[in-house]
Amino acid sequence: MTQAYQAESEFLKSKSRQAQGIAVAKANGKIFGRPKKELSEERIKIARQYQNQDITLENALNLLNLKKSAFYHLCNVIKNL
């Protein structure tokens, strides 16, 4: 029973120290996570052409060299701009 208590208290201490470190890093301007990809004008233009039904999905995918899921994600991002 005492080993379980000791392990739990050590775990909680570790989480607390980690949270403090993250808070300090954020206060110093550290950015966490994967960097956001920049949207080029060409990608926006081709996605808008697809949304306006000026070009087909296959043409848009070939022009941008993207998979369907990535292209649909791009369309959703553009829609929210």
C-alpha cells in the first residue's frame, strides 16, 4: 500500500513540475506543436476554381499534387477564411 502511495505522489509531483515548466515556456513565448503550413496563392486559386466548379477534382488534385483528404482539408480551411 505504501509503494502505491509513493508512486502516485511521485507521479503527481512530476506532473506538477511539468505543468510549471510548460507555463514558464509559454510565458517566454515558446510555441508548441507542429508549425502551420503557409497557404500559397496558387493553392487558394486552384481550390476556389474547384469550389466554383471551373475545374474537376482530378485536375485540382493533379495540379496541386495532393491526396483527396488533404485537398478537402484545404477547401475547408479556405472556406473558413
